[in-house]
Amino acid sequence: MNDDNRTATERATDILRAAHALARDGHDVGELRASLHDDLGALLRGDLDDDRRAPARVGDWSAEAVSEVERRATGKRRMVPVPWGDLAALYDGGLRPGVHVLTGGTGVGKTGWALRVAREAAGRGFPVLYAGLELDRVSILARLAAQARNDGTSWASLDWPRGEDPDDRVRALRTTARELDRLPFYVSEPPAMGWSVDDLRREVEHVRRAEPDLLADGFPVFVVIDFLQLVGPGEDVDGRTHPDDRDLRGRIRRAAYTTRQLTRDGDVCALLVSSVARSAYDEVVIDPEKQPPAPAALVGLGKESGEIEYAAHTVTCLARTKGTSDVWAVVAKNRTGRTGYAALDFDGQIGMHFDAAEARRKDAATLTRGNPLAQPKPTPTPPAETKPDPNLGPEGID
């Protein structure tokens, strides 16, 4: 049969069948099979075709690119807003469609940060897909409600009411949940055997189908994966563990690659939350007595996700001042904006960050310039050398 008379899908199907035959004969072609399976799936979904895979002259696509820029200029394509003024300024307005990475040590509020951005984005009309791989749905709702109420009610007391007046906590959660119900906020529920990037593809498509009007109005789907180290293995075409997912590094790499593919059409903005490698904990603690790290030095600290950070649109690291609860959002990489420090206050009870007071905002500017937080200690002036008075005797007595 002449290949020119067959569709790309038919040719890919034949190649996949040939790979199966090689496998049955004992050849080790698992990686080839998995790659072909991914491409075939994309072809069947209409995500790829021969024209898109082939190189194209600028003249073939420049008009479409200019139209996209026009949509951005007129507000018909939107950035995901960030609810902290100084940080939004560093991002040059917000998070653009693409892949963004959030890292940080333990207890700096990575989940609270991600949920705050996601909740406020949904409030402005962005469809949100939150894959909270560490939390159950009750805990996610409790955290969202505590942030939305912002009255000092802790998320833990909404998650499991106890002590005095537990009924009041239940009523508070129910009331706030009704307000959250109106948001286009979708929460993934990881299956028992683990959530993989294959689930991500399907769930993004579900949100796209559910919110076509919002997408038509220029609101990208805001995807949050919290957090990367909990992404589970997917399956290959034979139902076995995907060859790229046999170790944590491979799973993270494929998750980032798949997410980047989803963002290429401009209707997906993704935030990947990553824990910092234990060996790098000291690097995300700012010591006031030492020169702070330059923002770029904080890229690549994620556990098994360092190489992904170098390919991301932005990398933001939540750091803490040694011996305090002060939090710094350090934009360590930014393709279209600035890098630098932004000062945040973190309330762990409600799991929410706030803009810091003016004094710490000035400290952030100082840190961005690369100076230590602490004011230089004045060097003591040595006492002036005194000469003996010739009018006095040897004992200093007249």
C-alpha cells in the first residue's frame, strides 16, 4: 500500500502493531512502544497531524501568531493574576500560559500559596483544575474556606471541628462552601493506585469541555499539581508501568513534558509545586548575617525536578529568614519579567500569605540588590592615642 494514500493515524497504527509483533518475539522495544502509544493517542485526539509535525515557513504561521498577540493586547487572552502586588510586579502582571514551578522547604506554605492563587483565579473566571495529591477533599475545602473567610478561623478547626462550639465551625464551613460552589474550581481525586500525567490529560479535557464559554473569553485553564513528587506511574500500551515512569525522576520529567505540551496552545497555565531536596534546605533559609543568595542561585533545588525548573517559564522559591516566620517569594527565573525578592507574611493557621509591611518590603528590595538583610555593624573607633602631659608627674599628679 502506498503510504501517501493513508492517514497519519493509519500509518501510526501499523507501526504500533509492528512494535507489538517485535515485542512478542522477545525484542525489548518497550520505550519505542510507549513513545508510539503517546503519539498515536495524540493523533486520535486531533492534537497532532502531519502538517503540525513538519517544519513550516514563517509565512505559513505568522498571521496566526500576530492574531494571538492581538488577543493578548486587547485582553482576549488573559494571565492568571497573582494576589500580591510586589510579586505580581515581578511577574509583569501575572502568570502567563505556560509552565511555572513553585518550590520551597517545609512549612513555608507552598500549598497555601498555590490554593490562594487558584481560588482567586477561579473567582475572576479562570477555570481551575487542582490536583491536590497530598490532601483529601475535606482538607482542601477546609483550607479554601479558611482563606475565603479570612477571619482568623483556622483551617484545622474546619477540617475537624472540636472543642467548644463545633457546630459553629460546621455552619461556617457550610456557609463558605456555598460561596465556593459557584466557582469554576475543579478538584482531582487521585485513584487508589496513584495519579499520573495520563490522568492529567483526561482531566484537562474534561474542564475544557465543561467551561467552553470561559475558554472562549480568553481564560486559560489554570492547572495546579501539588506536588510533583507524588505523581504516580502511568501505564504503557500493554497496561504495564510506563518505561519513563519507573523512577521518580522519570515520572517528574514526563509530568513536566506532558504539562508543557498541554500549554502550547495558550489555553492552559500550569503551576507545578515541588519540594526542595533535603540537601538544599540550608539554601532556602536566609541568614541575616550572611550574603543572601542571588535569585538565580535558587533554580534547580527541587527534589528530582531540577532540570524541569530550567525549562519552566518562571521558578518561584518560598524561602524563610533564619529563626523567624518571615517568608520571601523569590522569583528565581523569569523569561518575561524580572527576578528578585518579594516579602510575604504567612499565617499558618489559615494557610494564607499576605503582603508584608513596608519595612520588610524595603528589605526585599535590599535582598534583590544582593545585600545582607542585617544592617552592617558599625566598626568601633579605636581610642585616640594620648601623649603624656609634661606638666604632670610620673603618677599623673601635679
